[in-house]
Amino acid sequence: MARQNSSFPHQNGRAQPQVVVVMVPLPAQGHLNQLLHLSRLISAYNIPIHYVGTKAHSRQAKQRVHGWDPLSVENFHFHEFQIPDFQSLPANPYASTKFPSHLQPAFNAMSHLRLPVASLLHSLSTTAHRVIVIHDSLMSSVVQDIASIPNGESYIFHSVSAFAIFCFFWEAVGKPFLMEEEELEHLPSLEDCFTTEFMEFIDTEQNYIGFSSGSLYNASKVIEGKYIDLIKKIPGEENKKHWPIGPFNPVELTGKKNGRHKCVEWLEKQEPKSVILVSFGTTTSLTDEQITELAIGLDQSGVKFIWVLRDADKCNIFTGENRKSELPQGFEERVRERGIVEREWAPQLEILAHSATGGFLSHCGWNSCMESISMGVPIAAWPMHSDQPRNAVLITEKYRNDMKKLIAVKS
């Protein structure tokens, strides 16, 4: 697409933006990151971006993004609103479910963003021809006042796969039509994937989605086109718009900040496709027993690896101490010639993009899935909670079945 001029002359002779876009993410890393990457794509068309959040979560998004620098984009604006303090506790790796229930206070506190966001929207509506809100599906109540703005419209962003959304809708309305897709034969239950409180939170946010003009997905027709089409067959979704517009993350990385991370420097010395990345994202904490077993496996495997060993994020990642997981005695010394244990934040996208990376042991969060797929790195799936078990089915069963069909055609 050709870039377009985002402004036109106003009556008083000054340039008035045709369109401005307001991004409203849920304050969890996988959500913050995806909408920040989408912001990059939209801003490339000279469209002003207004990215909304708290001070801590905006700082988190800016500090952890890689592949580009949002601070270098002229038409990019961060709005850091003050909300009441909320509890920021560490994750409990021994909880009955792996779901990060310790993040719930932050999710609940986001309701206080409604008034400042409404004020921002009304202010922008007086200077822009059109105000577009792209909001996380779980931030629908925060942006509900867009319905009162004549020149405003909103779009829901689903942070999970279209496959997971289709399955959720399909089951919620009683499986209204038969499905023959082989991957649905192995569809895991959602039992223990969420807490009761989070499911109630989802139900509450669902009450505010009726005013949206459509839904956006971090996916492409090549990857999930079939499931986008199937969503449109769900009763109630037939006349709604669903657009797969991913991958959001850069596939060619530029603008590296403050030098190269030590993991990337180490990869420079390794042979092509010789290293496996081991990471379970920002919402999973492994137990001591799981860490020990994984360490033994990596030790005995003989493979080169980068293991990102860290607990799930707290609500505010800049406060409090982080747990330091104990590894088997002598482990790091034994593997120091062929592996790195990284206990802090690691630039996953840069690691996956590197030619030395040949595999990814992943929890199958959708952000990680799309980064790995777009970089051409195969995934070994170890899902933990939320949409991850169903994402794992998508990237294993579906593509295995597609490969079988391709082989059958060629033979």
C-alpha cells in the first residue's frame, strides 16, 4: 500500500489530521507488545498514534520492545494516566492453576482509565476528522464512551489466535454446526486454564463489545484464514467484520538500542540452526521440580541452548524482588560452553530472528507463536494455561495435517 497523507487543510488554514488512532492494551506483556507493534505498522502511514496506559505499563512496553524504537517515531504519543495503587504480588508457582491470577488486581484497576480515556477521545475528536480506537477485547469497558463521539469508531483486538477465538465462540453457542477439521478432534478442555475471577472479568467485558465496528487479529490468511471464515459462520457474527492483519512484529529488525544483548552476541559465535531457545513467556512460573527436570534434560541432551529462566511478571515489574530459582548443583558450570541461562529480560524476537536459532521450546502464547512462525523457527510445545493449549494444537496438529495433505498431493 502507498503511504497516505494523514492531514488535510482545516477551515482556519491549519492542517487537521484526517485520522488518529488510540491504542488501549490490557496491561500484560503479550498484550502491550502486540498493540505496540501494530502501532508501528499504522504509524508508518503517517497516522498519529496515541498509546494509552499507566506510567509503569507504558515504561514496560517501551523498555521491552525490540526490532524498532517507538521513541524515534515522530507521530507516536504515549499517554500515561494515573490510577489508584493496586497490589503487585509475585506469582505463586505452586498455585492450583498456572494462570497468573496475581495479575488480576492490575486488570481490575484498569476500570479507572475510563474517565481519562473518555476525556482524551473527546479532545481528539475536536481536532481530527476521525478518531479510531483499537482496544484489547478485555478493555472494552474502558473505551465504552467512544459510542458518544459522532466521528469516532472502535475495533476490538483479540490477543489470541483466531483458532482459539473460533473454538470459544463455537462452544459458547452449543457447537451449531459440525466440524470435520482433524485438529478439533484433539481440542483440549479449558478446565484449569483460567481462574473463576478471570472468567467473570471476561464476561463483564463482553457486555461492552456491541458498539465495535469489527475485530482485528494478529494473524494472516495463510496461517488462520480458515478460522477467520469459520468465525463469520457463528450465529451473531455473520454480519461482523473480522480482519487478520498480522504478523504485527517486525520481520526485519532495525533500530537496536544500547548495543546488542549478551544472548545475541553469544549467538554470533554459534553455527546456523544449532541453538534452541527455551522460554515460557511472562505469565508462567515453573516449580522447583520442573526447573530441575528441565535442567537435567538440557544437560543430558548435549544441545546448545538459551534458557530464559524467570518467574511471571508482577503487576508492576519495576517494584519488589524477583525470585531466583535454584538450579542443580554444578549445572551452569557443566553447560557454560554450550548454553546460557538468562534470568532477566531477553530479546526473544532478536533471538528467534538469528540464523543460529534452530528451535523454540515454548509455552505457545500467541505472541511467541507469531514471532516464531514469522521467523521460521519450529516450536516444541509445552503449554501452561489460558489459550496456550489450544494454540499448541493449532501449531502442531493443523500444520502436521497440512503437511500430510501436501505430501499426498505430490505423491
